[in-house]
Amino acid sequence: MLSSRRADSDMLYAYLYADLDETYPVLADDVRVLECIRETKREIMQELTRCA
């Protein structure tokens, strides 16, 4: 039974993510969001220090 569940989850993973370049698409999305947040934070800090 356990090996059947494993096979099903592997098939689902292949179906959902086979066409994507990333191995872990959720983590890749998280990294992109974090990079965007960091860039926005840098821009805000630059604006605040320029106005001060």
C-alpha cells in the first residue's frame, strides 16, 4: 500500500512539474518573492536616506 502511494505521488509530481525548469518550483517562487521584497526594501531605504 505504501509503495502504491509513493508511485501515485511521483506520478502527480511528474504531471504537475514535468514542463518546468525548476526541480522545486515552490521554493523557486519563494526565492523570487524574497528577492523582490529585498529589492523593494533597498529602494525604500534609498528614498528615506535621500530625503533625510
